[in-house]
Amino acid sequence: MPTPTPHKSYLDRLFDIKGSFKSFNQKNDIFNRAIWDDTVDPKHFFQSYDIANYKPKKAKGFNHWDFALRNASWHLTDVVGEMKLESEGRVEGFTDYYSIQTPGPPEKAPSLPPEEAAQRIKQVAKFLGAGSVGICEVDERWIYSHQFRRDTADAQELDFPKHLRYAIMLILPMDYQLGKTFPSALSGATTGLGYAASLNCANMLAQFLTNLGYEAIASLNDTALSIPMAIQAGLGEYGRHGLLITPDFGPNVRIAKVFTDLPLQIDEPKSFGVKQFCQICRKCAEACPPRAINAGEPSDTPPNFSSLSGIRKWTVNAEKCFKFWVNMNTDCAICIRVCPYNKDYTHWWNRWGIRLANSPLRRLMLWLDNKLGFGQRVKPENWWQRDKG
């Protein structure tokens, strides 16, 4: 293995990565296990994303209107992602990177210094919809060891193009108001819309790089683990709930990435107090119905093989988490809703509050968060009525 760069060393220290650490086999992802592992029963979860098979519930937020909006928000992501499922077994964006770019020109655009190229790429990415952008070198440890084919349930070694040395990490914020209704079929629409925005932004950015004469591939959940790469790129910190917490949008985000061979200036990882806050805050763990979130100290013992080993961190029990999703036929995200970092940062008082969270006065901020009722669930019907005159 190459000598660690300072950025690798940062993650080594942050997660106490052991020599026994191995890249993750995508076959063991809990969603892929639902296809081949009889101990993970998806029941009607996947089928419910076809509106012909949805099953309404008496609970508010799970009626026909709610599922109709959720499934509509996923439409483009599903259609584009499964265009090559029958012919090649690809589920692009989830088990395979996207392959929809058209060829670029025979010559490259005039070269720029890496720092100027990085500035332009970030400007373009934000124009295309990214809320924030960071750049890191590709650390091979976060690339999946194997790629999973959902049509055959086979896994083969992932042959990642090593000349694509840079990853442009994209943060796509989700809708804060709709997220207040987590968990519901209705709130699943903000997740679907987040994926659609990620698909759009990442693929347009990859096409832009291709148009410049460089190689680029767009990626969502496929190919590599996004959270450690986003931390490398200076876009946030790791939370108790196993999610990236960003300084601009909290954990209410989706992450996309574009790999490229265009030489770019990389960003530095940033620490702004999340770990210290999570050590005193257990709101996500206490609010999690299946108790899938670790309420104790970070551990190097994973709860099951759907998690990384050889690394010390807070790890969500994916089996418990997914079972709860299956019982609802939609995603949960209670942990996002109750997280004190989940705020509307367009308001100055929320920005002020987060400064408290990242200071020695963090216990005061946690008290205020509870006292003011942040994180409480909003009734889904309230969202439907919010623009009513």
C-alpha cells in the first residue's frame, strides 16, 4: 500500500483504522443482501416503489397521495438507473457508476493550474445544483472490493480505473420542511428528490469534464463509500447516527461524486466539533425505534457483516434499521429529523445555535434544542396544507 498522505493519516487517526482493515464488499450492503440473503426479508419494500404495488396504511403520511409523490420523486433515478439492468445487470447509481455520458472531443481544453481548475469545477458544480463541493484524492481503501450484480446476485472484483485520481464530492441538500415529517411515505419524497438532484448534478458535471477532453464518471452510492471521501474533501464530520454532518445543511443531505483525471487542488479535512457534540448527545439513538444506533462509545466491533471491520467508529446496525424500513415500506430518517444539527441555516438563530454546538457551550445548545422542541415530528397532513390560502 502506498505511503499514506496527510489526508489518509487524518482518517487513520479519526477512525483508528487497523492494519486488518479491508475494503467493503458491495455484496454485503444491506440492500443487496435483501436479494441474496434469506435472513434479510425485504417483503414488499422494493415492490412498493412501483405505484401499482403500493400498500396504503391507516397511519397519516401513508395514503395514495403520499405514495404517489414519493414514487414520482424516484421516477428518474429508477428509470435512468435501470436502463441497462436487463441487458447488462447494471443498476447505475447504486451498484454501478453511470455510463450515460456522450464522447468528448479528441483534444483537451487548455490546461489550468490545479487550484484554478478546482475553483472552476466548484463554480460549475454549484451552478448545476450542488449545495457545497469538495475535492479529494481517491483513497483506494474506500473503493468497494467487489461489485454486485442484482440480476444474478453475483459479485466480481471491482476494477476501478486507477488513473482517475481525483474525486469531486457533491453535497445535495434535501428539503428541510418535508423532512420534518420523517418517517412517512410522504417524507420519502425528499429522499427521492435528493437522489434525482444528485443524479442530475453528478452526470452534468461528468459530462462537462468529458467535454473538456478529460475522463469522468458520475457516481452516487455505487463504486465507493461516499462519507469518508466527503470527510476527506472537507465537507463535514461523522455523526453518531453514521451520517455525514455538514456545516451548512447538517445531516439532511445526499452525497454524489465524480471521479476524474483532471488535475485538481485537493481540500483539507475540517473538524468543527461534531464528535465532541455527539459524545454528549444521544437524541438519534434514543429516538431510533429499532435501537439500531450505538448509544455508547465508538467501537471497532461491527454489529454484523454489513458494516466495515478494522475501523473504530459509531456504526448503525443495518439489519435492525432495514427491518424497520421494511415494516413501513419506506425509508425512516428519524435520526436526521431529531439531530440537533438538522436546522434551516438560512435563519441567523440556527447558525448561532450551531456555533454553540461547536463550542464548550454545547450542553447549553443541547438543552435549548430540547426546550424549543426542535426535531419533533410534524404531521404529514400539515405539509399538504402549508401553501393553502
